[in-house]
Amino acid sequence: MSETAAKKAKVIALCGKGGVGKTSLSAGIVKILSSDPKNKVLAIDADPAVGLSMALGITVHKTVDDVRNDLIKRVKSGLESDKEQMIALLEYEMFSALEEHRNVAFIAIGRPEADGCYCQVNHILKDLIASVANNFDYVVIDGEAGIEQVNRRVMKKVSHLVLVSDASAKGLNVAATIRRVAQTAIDYEKTGLIVNRVRDRGEFNALKILPDIGTIGWIPEDDTLRAFDIEGKSILLMNESPALAGLKNCLSEMGILVSSEKPDCTTQIKKTQGF
């Protein structure tokens, strides 16, 4: 374990309405953080669509819910085991579900298929995810729109809850709703909003963003990122681009990146609640 991870991994969870680009931004954050070979980065895809794997160019062979569903089938078929055996089996299967690419590891939560409540299995799996995360400097979670899913299925606490929206009123309203729900649905240290696919500063300044959300910054429209999305290319292979520059500024504002450079024209930071 690295010295940074021994202190405390920074857990960054991104949530927002579907289609606002949070998966691409999650992949961009993984790209930026892993560009320093000293950083160990864990990417967690908590969206059942498993889009983060494609954005990172990583093939998923097994998900956490595959592990969960296999164990539930064993329980249903009468293959009982005590708690210690269950934990040992789940731990082995969990590590077998990890995909690694240089200093990036990836795990997909998947989609639950088994019916019924298996709380003991769910709690053990969540504890195992947290245990795995402790071996990394940064954890980036691409979450569903409902932030409560992160708490229920992935991790009890995150350090940075990032709300993602595009410039649409609907996206901003969903972000505001997630912000309200998050106050009781998940334990986080800091939160704020990133507005994605903004044409220019004038468009950003005209947006009606509730002041209590706390705005981190905005990401410009980026033809390079759009082309990578269309072609299904790994964002880990992307060179510098306006979107990545904007993300770096946002990560600096969040206190995740330390930079002596002043933010450039790609972002407009509002010092409000959160970071």
C-alpha cells in the first residue's frame, strides 16, 4: 500500500441524470489521476449499463453482482456455509472480478438478478469493496442517478460527491434533487456541481443554478471527447483536450490536484458551498 493510501484514499463519486456525460467525466478523472504512475487508481462502475468499462477500454469478465448471484444460488440449492467460509469465498471471487491496466484497477457492480433480501451477503460485499479500496490512492465511482444506490450497493462513505449536469434545466433540477437526497442517503465530506458540455462562459453564467448546490466548475464541449465516445476508444489513450483541461481545473478546485497554475478560460469557478 502506498503512503497516500495508508493515510486515506480519496473516494470520488459522480452522479447525475442519464445522458449528461458523467461516465465520460469519470473516465477522464481516472485518466488524469492515473497519469502519475505513483498513483494507484480504482475505477468502480456502479451503473448497471457498465459504460465506464468501454470508456476506459477495459473488458468486464465478472461483476460484483455475478459474485453475489452465484452465492445466492448456492444458498438456495442448500449449499450452506458458515460466515467465515462465505467471507473467504466472496473475497476470492471479488479479487477475481478486478481487471487491471497498469496503475488502474477496475470493478463493475453489475445488475442484481436474484430476488429476495440477502442482507448478510450484501453487507459483506460492500465491506469487501471498501477493503479493496483501501489499497488505492484514489477511487472513482461512476454512479447511477440515484445516489442512494452508491450507499446501498457500493460504499458507505465518499470523500467527494460530484453532481454532474449538462446545461439543460432538467439536468440541473435532477442535480438539485440528488443534492437534497444525498444529505440523508449517503455519508460524504464535500459536494459540488460540475456542468458538462457548456459552449462558453456566457452560457455558463446564464444558467440558473441553485446557490446551495455549490458549483465546482464547467467542462466545455469537446469534439475530441465526442469522437472518442462515438468510436468507442479508451479515454486513457486521449491526449490533452479542452475537456481534460477543464477537468484538471475542477479537480484542483476540489483539492484533489495541487497546481500552481491559475485556472484558464475553460472553467468558471463559483466559491459557494462545498469545496
